Amino acid sequence: MQEIIGLISVIMVFSIPLTALILGQVRGTQKLKAKMLKDELELEKVKSENFIAETEKMRLELNQTQLKYANSEDTILVGFEKDQIKSI
């Protein structure tokens, strides 16, 4: 009986630090995953802002080109512009 009690006490003494090590590793992994998720969200936010800025830039360039063609006296360019606008 004393052997079993001694074995159980030895197992208990060694299992507590092992449990703490395993839990520490799990917590570290969870913190790393949370940081990665935060970085991914920030990256998606930057991508979205970049897309909006590029879209706005293209819209302004299109408006500028349309104004340039609208002020043009060249009949070929004016006809070409009308065809392009109809196709959009």
C-alpha cells in the first residue's frame, strides 16, 4: 500500500510542472495566433483602403480624359469618345 501511495505522490509531483509547461505552450500558441489574426485584419484594412484610393484615382483620370475629349474640336476624337461612352 505504501508503494502505491509513494508512486501516486511521485506522479503528482512531476505532473504539476508538466501540466504547467503544456499550458504555457498552449497559451503562447494562442497569443501568436491572435497576433497573426490581428496582423491579417490590418493587412485587409490596408488592402481595402488601397483599392478605394486606386478606384478613385482611375475615376478622376477617366473624368479628366472625358473632359479633354469633350473640349477637343477633332470630330474623329469626339465620335470615338461617344462610342466609348456607349460601350461603358
